Amino acid sequence: ESPRYSGGSTTYTCSFNSNGGTGTMADVTGLTGTYTLPANGFIAPANKQFKGWSLTSDGAIITSVEMTTDRTIYAIWEDIPATLINEVSATVTAPVGGEHPSFTVTVPDGAHYTAVVDTWYDLNNNGAHLTNSDTFVTGNEYQARIHFTANTGYEIANGASYTINGTPNYAAFDTAKQRGMNFVATTPAVTTHNVTFDLNGGTWTDAGTNPQVVNDGETA
């Protein structure tokens, strides 16, 4: 737009560029001298917030401009600061002899992060990596390497406290939010059944008891 003349003086127009945002802002006309820039009227891009105005699309922030010519002012956006997570907890399925490794990790309801077991290590076998087709050996020691990932808009603080299976954990391995937990594979639980015999008027001929407690898979 060409300069305008008002009362013998030249005036100029200030236009606004959303620079990736959405919406519109009306031009301001009839300006001369120092113009103090207005509040932002654009809608920010996703996960961004308004930082300020600039004379270029990536320039320094300004709050006013000298209207010696027509100007286009650009909105400058910045990332919305992440909400820090200072306490992290998770539950891993502890190894049981004869069972396959589980790579699933449970986090509390409402947690703003997820977790997964990246790797199971067999510490009795030179740290060999386990797959979901391997089986734990009772009495062997294993380590679960757990990787935590914050949800969008959140960040796990560098000094966050970690609790795994109810135990405070400090074994940090790198800056990718990984923690390790050692376990000794336990003996599988034995399922038992009560077997009651109807003697139908008879009596025991040995020192047996009635009912009898029988392990799963065994005979009474």
C-alpha cells in the first residue's frame, strides 16, 4: 500500500503476518513515528505459544516500530514449555522359573508417561539378551532395562525419582530415561486341590486323610 498523506504529513500502514499461525489481524493505517505493537490476535500453531513480534519471520523480538515506510510485522512462536514430571513409578512382572519374559510395564492410572522393558538380561549367562520365547530359570538373576517416555507436553525431569515394583531405583544408564531392576527368578507357585472321597459307608484301609491335598497334575 502506498503512503497516505494526512494534513500535509505522510502516514503508513502496518500489516501482520501469522507466520504459521492461523486467523487474521486487520491492518493498522494512518501511522507515523513510533508505533507500539498490539497484542497478538492470531491462533498459535499446535504446541506453540506467542513469543513476540519481529520485522522478519525469524528475527529479534520487538515491541515497537518506526513507521517510516509501510511495514509487515511477523508473529514469532515458541514451544510451550513442557510440564516436568518429578516422580516416576512402574511395575514389572517379576521373573518366575519356567515362564517367558514379559516386556509390558504397568504405570499408575493418570500417569503422563509410558514405560516398556527394552531388554531382559540373563546375568548368569554373561548378560545374554532374552526374547519372549526364552524362559526364566529358577534361581538365576535377571535385569530388566526399563525405558520411560513422557507424553506430549510433558518431560521427565533429570532429577526425577524412580520407583520400580515399590522399590526406589537409582540405576540410571543414560539420558534416555532408562532404569534397571535386578530380579532373581522365583520358583513357580504350585496349585493345589482338595480331593474328598465319599467312602459310602466304608473306612480307610491305610493312614490316608480325607480330604487329601493334591498338587496340580498329580494323582490322589
